[in-house]
Amino acid sequence: MADETAPPALAPARVHEAEGPGRRAFALWQAARHDGPLIWVLPTHAAHLPMLRGLPEGVGARLHILRPANELDLLWSVEECLRSPGVALVIAEPEKPLSLIAGRRLQLAAEAGRTSGLMLIREDQGSNAAETRWRCAPIAGDGGDSTLHRWELKKNKKGTLGTWTTNWNGKTTALHLVCATGERNQPAQAPR
């Protein structure tokens, strides 16, 4: 199902999930859309950290990175950050699947702090407590364009599902929807 509108914003005061190889790009796009402090919680031994200079405009100055020692501390950190009313968005990368109890605790913390959360999970390791679950993947394009992505809303407790093919500029966060083949409003012009 293709949609001609932009992907929906994450519902506030709820915890969402993103999976797939493009989940970090999706997280950065969401971070740019939230005003205020941003928290990114990664395991201590995470191989890849967000590079502040390569982040979308204005995100690096607001981003705080936490690196707890283990999974239990990671979940505790996320819960405490979600409870904080001064935080705009909490992004976390748990290594293990979230149990229903852990997912529910995070939802309650998000409600208490009126903070949005985005868990970057491995494929098919989501919690039933999540408000939405996104499947995010880059799409190989002509010339190796790394900004072309497909974002699929696979689970949505309060709305419809959909798929968006987007081309976004990671530096300025400008988002452009890409029409699927055969869905153009005007026929292609023959070269002269």
C-alpha cells in the first residue's frame, strides 16, 4: 500500500520500534523532527556510534549518548529517560528481544514523562507492547544513492498500515516521497 503523504509522526508519549538495516536512518529522521534534548542509549560494546558531525542539522548539539554496561542497565536507562519530561525522544538499541513486561514498563514510563521512545530492534524481535513497528531498509538506486529508503509501517495499534519510499537528505532532513513505477501523474516525455 503506497501513500502520497509523508510517513506519520511517532505518536507522543508512546514507545515505537524500528527494525531492518535502515533503522538508524529512520531514527535520525525522527530525531530531527523532535524539538528538545535527544537521548540515544547503546550497549557499551556497540561497534557503531552516531558521528556528531554527520548528523542532521541541529541534532548533534541536542544529542546525549548513554552506554550502559549491560542489557539490564540499558533498559533501566531507557525507562528513566522516558520518565523525564524534559526529553523529546529516547532512542535505544537493545540486544535482546523485549519481553511483554519490559515493553509495557517502557510504555508506562513514556506516558508518565510524555516522552516518545524509539527502540531499534533486530528483525522480528519486537514487543507486543509497542505502539508501532517500522521495517526500514535502504534501496539501491542508480549511482548508489544511499538516501533512498523504504519505510513500512508493519504494526500500528491506532491506525492503518502503509509503505513509503523516501529520498531524504540526511544533512538537512528534507524528505521527498518517491512515486512507485507507473504511478506518475504525467506520462514521461520522450527525449528530443
